[in-house]
Amino acid sequence: MAFESLSGKLQEVFKKLRGKGKLSEKDIKDAMREVKVALLEADVNFKVVKDFINAVTEKALGQEVMESLTPAQQVIKIVNEELTSLMGSTQSWLNLGNKIPAVIMMVGLQGSGKTTACGKLANLLKKQGKNPMLVACDVIRPAAIKQLQVVGSNVNVPVFTMGDKTNPVDIAKASIDYAKSHNMDVVIIDTAGRLHIDDELMEELINIKKVVNPDEILLVVDAMTGQDAVNVASSFNERLDITGVILTKLDGDTRGGAALSIKAVTQKPIKYIGTGEKLSDIEPFYPDRMASRILGMGDVLTLIEKAQAAIDEKKALEMGQKLLTKQFTLDDFLEQLQSLKNMGPLDQLLGMIPGMSKNMLKGIDISEKDLKRVEAIIQSMTKEERQNPSIINGSRKKRIAKGSGTTIQQVNSLLKQFEETKKMMKKFADFDKDIKKGKLKL
Ligand code: GDP
């Protein structure tokens, strides 16, 4: 998960602050020095770090003492606000203008995830009731057209292509006419990339821009490339005056610097983030949610949205109710695992739960194979055992293992996972209660 190291370091700094009652100027300055190192190590742009630290220090030293917060909480609050503002404060929606079709021009270097992002965006727009079309303007990379066609067919969106012998500018122009006459309301143009920025590429992109007059020029950059991503964003922005950025591969082990620097350096917002290779792995970029994720305060809103998409709401309510009345059983656990699997990789979800550490769910693996095994084990239990796992003693375990074709260790490990999940869900339910009581603000 992106930001893991930065997040851990910042939480260490704040832990130290929490240990102190009143904060002196020196306490704050020392803490800010550590925050600075953590940000630089996360590959955040040097100037951005400097401005950020100055802003936070100034506010932390000059602030009025608020009775409702401890001094440490006040510092965390300021850091949270400044991180949010660094990333653009509010979420930036797509601006599709008034003309039909709306035109989105996708640009970026090779390998950044541009073609994938075209498919993800088309998928998203389709879900919003639009009628998008993809346009293959990358005539340079050998398999690019085919790849876009595959992506298009996966999300059930038509792909406009004129092969690789036509000039991309002419293809782009023709695609708009085609969209008009076929009731397509959004055109997403996949342009060529290069390994590095070069003039020929920029000329081509500028010419396409001239003929299609795009509503959005979205630059796709790879978060894993850190500061390079920021430099790429600056160069594209200078030449093309982009309207926003899609930051891909945030599911990877990136240190996060690009996400924190791009807006401050280019003044252009990150509009979406890519969180995996699947065409559904795209999320709007919410600076405030991302800031609280980085600070280990969790991203409960995104988690709830994901949960709502994966689990039907009535079931979720029932589960919540069961947890509160401590009736969560192994049958529920099985159902829960199946829903979790639909929500996406566990480590990503974990980062969104406040105070949740990876260790809490260590060993919970929900691959297809494991799920089948879990299913077999639970189905080999009696109804009574499923309702009340504490009665499962040694001889029962032996019987269950035999019945499900597994080992006693596997039965043990499942029971342990069940207890861990129960604990995790309890924590989540408590957090939810705190929010409702107004004890915690998101
Ligand atoms: P393009 O050359 O810019 O068109 O890049 P592609 O769309 O072909 O993507 C390059 C590689 O990155 C492919 O293997 C994609 O599956 C992968 N990729 C794209 N977006 C993401 C993402 O958000 N997360 C991860 N993990 N991989 C991604």
C-alpha cells in the first residue's frame, strides 16, 4: 500500500507528541524536523516540503489553544489540514463541458498506464449513464490499437480505429464526426506515448489538441516513478496546459511523493487514482480522505463506499446488528469473506481502517482456493458449532478436518482468523458509533 512508510513515520512523531502534556516551541520544532525528514524520504518535492513545514510550524506556534483538543491533537489537525490543501483541498470532478461529444484527451509516457486508464474512465462514465467511445490514436506502439480494443471490449465500449497507417491528427478528427453521427456523448482519445518526453510527441499532441478542442486533457502518470512523475507532469503541463492528472499504480509500493507534490508543483489537480490492474480499479481522488489515510486516521468514507458497492446494504445492516449483539457466527464470517473478496485486495482495505495495522489480519488470505477451503471447513461443522465456535474441542476439530479434507492446523487457523475478523469488525463498529456520537470527526 502506498504511503505505508510515510504514514508509519508520521504516526511515530505524533505518538511522541501525545506523550507530552503541554507542547513547547522546541517540541513543535523538533516534531516538524522529523515530519520534514519523513516527507523527504517519501520523495516529496524539496520545495513543497519546505513550504509545508513552514506553514505547519507557523500555524502550530501561533494557534489559539482549543479546549476540545489536546496540544498534540491540534498539531495533527493542522498537519491534516495542510496535507489536504497541499493535494488540492477539494475533489476535482471531470469537466465535460457543454458540447456533444465531450472530448477527453489522454496523454502520458509509455507504461504509465494510459491505455488501461482509458478503459477505466470509459467504464466509470458508462456506469454514470454516459455513452462513451474510445479512440485509438497511438499508431506508434505496435500492439497499442489491439490493446485498446481488448480494453474496450472488456468494458463494452466501442473503439474507433483507422489502423496504424493514418495520421493520429486525422484519426482524432474523424472520430469526433463518427461520435456525432452515432450518438456517442464522450470521446476518450488514447494518444501515443514515448519512453521519454520528446518534441515530436509534443508536436503531435498539440496538433491533436488543436483539432479536437478537448474539454479535458488528462495526463496519466505512474506513482511508482516518484519525483520523475512530477517532472513529467511539469513538462506536459508547460506544453499542453493539461486539465488534470490520473495517478496510477497507487496500489503498489510507492512512497507517495508524487501524490503529495503534483498539485503544488503544477497547480493541476489529481482527478483520479489507479489502484490496480483491473478496469474497475479507479477511484476519484479526495485530498481530505487521502490526508487522513496518510495520517493513519483511516479513510472510512471510501471504505464504506466500497462496502456499499460490494455488499448489499440490507445485509451490511444485518451484519452490523449481529456484531453489536455479539451474534456474529462462522456462517456470517463466510459471507463476509466472500463480500470482502469483491471489495478488492485486503491490504488496500486495511489502510483505510483507522488504527488498523497489517498484523491484525496477518494470515487472512482470501484467494479463490483458500475461500473454497474455508467453505469446506465451515460446511463440515454442525449448526451448533457454527453458531458457537467455542465448543469446538480437539475431537470436533479432528472430525471437521476429516470431513472437509483439511488438516487440524487448517481448522485452527480458520478459527483464529474468525476471531481476528470479529475483533476487526468490532473495532470498526465502535468507530462507527463514535462517529455517530460526534466523538470523532471524519
Ligand atoms: P500505457 O503504455 O501507458 O498505455 O500503459 P498500459 O495501460 O499498457 O499499462 C502498463 C502496465 O501498467 C500494465 O501492465 C497495466 O496492467 C499496469 N497498470 C496500469 N494501471 C495500473 C494501476 O493502477 N495499478 C497497477 N498495479 N498496475 C497498473
